[in-house]
Amino acid sequence: RRRRGMGVSGASRRKLCETRPRMGKFSLRTALPGYLRDIQRDVEAHAKGYGLDTFPVLFEVVDYDQMNELAAYGGFPVRYPHWRFGMEYEQLSKSYEYGLSKIYEMVINNNPSIAYLLEGNSLVDQKLVISHVLGHVDFFKNNFCFAATNQGTDQRSGEPIRKWIDSMANHGTTIRRWADRVGIEKVEEFVDVCLSLENLIDPQKPFVPPKPRPTRREFEMLESEPEGEEPGRLKNELDYMEDFINPSEFLASERDKVDREKEAKKKIPLHPDRDVLGFLLEHAPLERWERDVLSAVRAEAYYFWPQMQTKIMNEGWASYWHSRLMTEKVSDDGEIIEYAERNASVMETASGRLNPYKLGVELYRHVEERWDKGQFGKEWEDCDDLEARRTWDRRTGLGRQKLFEVRKLYTDVTFIDEFLTPDFAFQAKLYAFGWNPRNDRFEIETRKFKEVKDKLLFQLTNAGQPFIYVEDANLGNRGELFLRHEHMGIDLRTDWAKEVLRSLVRVWRRPVEIHTRLENKPSLLRFDGKEHVQRPLK
């Protein structure tokens, strides 16, 4: 993965950092006005009537400059010091000033959730944003992926504890203290290294129950070996049968087998480990300040990952509910046209880009319609009469129930895989496109359902990131780190891979090697701290 902002000088970094305002100066002057608080109560009551189950939501009103800074910080008022936040703030500010983009809302997965309203928005915009935010917060609370961001359970209410604003602030405090001790340039350089590795985590790890630690007796039994017994020797009470029951060749093979098993147990890791950052934290020769920085980056990577796994579902769910709330409960007759214009701008699909809001909300509506009409089950699947399928309506009325089930149990990949049907693809006019070098332009490659669906699923799998595993921490008995790339049809970009290897060597302090496939041939990429090696594997 490419390091962000490579080549930015230290002076430029300081300049970029200096552009950000201090959040603390206005953090106490953003309380929600009374009329907006009344609207919030009204919208929350309607949302609850529809069955939405949210965390408490605290809204704050900020101006566009403050909104841009919050967006640069990922929605949090306090983060660790790093030049990239200033860079992103400058980009967002220029984009707003030139009329290229405008951020209407932002919400944080926290308990209570924190959401921001843009000062100067029309009343319709504020109603729309509040409705949209409540959809997001319901999704944060109930989708299983976000359970990975729980930090415990409140013993009194049973609600999950998510104090990520405090956690992010603590990370910032820790890294600032280390910057004061060892120097800001040194810390920022190491943060750069960690950020280039932040996608090397295992999204399934938070759901794996921790292994119970062995008791003292079990530990002693594992450590101790029976004395006077040869491995594999069969019990024999007749001395003259010993050579037949326990031949020397058999005993020798058993000894070799035991020796191999002992060596395998010494291997680190015992099994391939996808959580590369966690492995480095546990085994790399890091200084204390480096370990604290890497730990903070890893924790935040796990926090943001569920949002990457559910972008289409999350935005589609929020859009579905802001549409229902605004058209059925919240907007009056004089506001519906303005709402329709604003909603259309959100749902607009730009050329060459996938709009997660549009795809998500339309797929939710498709699921609701199917389950309301009973278009599911064996009878529906076996029906091949087009006219019968077109007019099929069993009036089962299970659409809303199915939507809440989908919201809870699916990710983007499983959502698309199960519910994106040929009928939906035809109605939505989905197609796959690619670059045609001959004509020097993007062109439609196919409208075939399977090819379109497979390409979309491929892009969404693992949030588009490569599958990298730690195979051995002592390659060739030289203390070198050995990684394996699980090739899924797309080669690693060698320029990005080389930068990642450079970052890994900075953390591991020994040569690092990765095996992959390049141009359909097994290949090796290696960096020893001085030069890169790339060659085919035999």
C-alpha cells in the first residue's frame, strides 16, 4: 500500500499542520439551538415508531471551516499530531471554496454518537441530515460488524461501551508526549511507516474468542516429558518379541516424527497470521514509544474497518430511512420540493463511479418489495414463467422484518452476493466498464449479470485490500520475516509493495521477504534495508 504523501518535506509538514484551527476553541460553542433540538426530538420519535434502535445522539452545529477540520480528523475533534491531517484539511477547504464539494453531515460511531450539522444549512437540509444520521446510528448499533468496536458492556444498561472519542484523544495525548520526548520529526516519520501498514490486519480477529490460558498443572504437563520412555515404543512384556513389536526402523521413524513436531511447535507463528500489525507488536524489537505509536494506529485501523466493510449497506440504510422519514413524517408540503432536489443530488451517479447511496437504497427497496410480495423461497426460485414472476404477489408483508434482519447480519459482500439478482441488475441498468487503451477512453465492457456481479464482489472483498499473511519470523534461521500474499487474480503493485517492504524492515529491523505471483508466475520480493530484490521463484 502506498505511503500517503511521500516526499513531503519537514518544513511543508509543519506548514500543513499549522493550517488547522484548534478544535478546543469552539468545542463549547456548538450547542444545538432550541428549534433544532425540537426537530431532533420529533424525528427521533418518528424513527422509534418505525423500529429504529439508536444510541443517544448529540448534535453540534459547526461552520464549514470546522466541518472541514473534523472531516480531516475522520470526524473526531482530537487526533494524534501528523502532517496528513493538515494536508487533508487544505484539500477539503479548497474544494469547498471552489464549489467542488460540500459536507452536509458527519457522524461518529460512538456511544453516545456525535453528529455535526453545518451552520447555514436550510431547515430542510437540517431535517434531512438529522434523519440520515439516525439511520447511520441505528446501523452502528445493530450491525454485527460494528460489534468489533465495542469496548465492553455497561453492567447497568446492557448497552455496548464505545468511548472512541476518549480513545482517540488518549492516542493523541500519548503520541504528543512521545513527540515532546524524542522529537516530532522522528515520531511523524514512524507514524508514516505505521500508516503504510495499517491495512495489514485481520478483520475476523475481533470475533475469535481468546484462547484460555493453560492452568499451572496443564503447563507443567506440557513442559514435562516422561523419562525412560522412547517415543512410539509399544508396550511389550515378552523380551523375545521386542524385535518384532518394536523394530529399530519403526522406533527411528517415531523419533524423527516427534523431533519434527517439536520443531514445528517452535515455529513462530505456529499458523499463518493475517494480523501483521498485531504480530509486529508482539514480536518486533520496538522501543517503547514505537510500540505505543504502532498500537494506536492498529487500534484505529480496527475501528475504521467495519465502515469499509459496510459502506454500501450503511449509506443505503441511512438513505432509505431519511427518505421514509422526510416524505412520510417530517417534511411539510412546502418543503418536499426542496427535499427532492437535495435527495436527487445525493443519489446522482457520476460517470465512471459507483454511488453507494444509490446502490444501497435501491437494493434495500428491492429486498423489501420481494419479501412484501412473497418473491422468495423454492416456489419463487423454481418459477420460470416471466409473466407469473412479473405479477407475483403473495401479500406476505414481510419486507420491513426482512430489512431489519439484513441490516443486522450482512456486510457489503454478503448483501450484494445474496440480494443482487438478475432482475435488479436489469432494472438498475448495471454494467462493468474498463479502460480501452486503443481508443484512449473508458468503455462498457459487459452487461452480463454474472460478470458484472463478480466484478463488483471482487472489488468489495476485503475492502479491495490484499490478503497478506505472516508465515515465518525466522526465515532460514536468520531472524528474517517471511510473508505470503494470497493471490486473488490481481498482482501486487511492485512500487507500492517495495515501499511496504521498506516500512516493514523499519519495524522488524531485519530483512523482509514476501512470496506472491506476478504476471502469473511465482515471484519473490525482498528488501534487506539497502536494496530491493525481485526474482521469479522456482
